[in-house]
Amino acid sequence: MPAGQGTDHRRIVDDDVTPTPEGSFGSGRELHSGQLFPDEGVTTEVAAPPGYAAGTVPRTALPQDGVHDGGVAPSGLPALIAPGSPTAAGYAGTVTLGVETG
């Protein structure tokens, strides 16, 4: 497996989240921690503009990262759409995440 990991979005769900005086957040307990992986085609498009393409950190493509199993939404791969053209306007997607609290 190559070094690195495919591009992902990490999410953590905590209960009893409260702001701290320092400007961060405290929480009671972590209920869920996981990752969402954008489609490799979307990642390639997002990484193409000069601001990203000039990056020097090697990127591991999703099929080679050894983390994602290649499945779709149940495996953490949300469907993303580009609401405008060019895709520089960004992407949109919806994920429903259910977390058991008990």
C-alpha cells in the first residue's frame, strides 16, 4: 500500500457540545467518528486548479489507499454534484447520518 491516504472528509459526532472561553468546544462523549470519501473523479477535478495543483504533498488516489472498499454511500462514498459550471463553483452532496446514542 502506498504511503498516504485518499482525500477524505472526517466527521465526529459528540453529545453535550459546549463552547469554551478559549473559543473552541468541549463535549461529553464521542458518539461517532468516521470518514467520507469523495469520488476519485471529483477529487481530480478539485485538485486541478493552480492553487491546488501546485501542492507538494503527494496524494494517494482513492483506489490505491487501502482504506476505502470501493463501495458507494454505505461505504462512505457520497454522491456529489457540481451545481454550476465550471466546477470551480464547488460541489454539493447530502449525507444522512444516524447515530445511536444509547
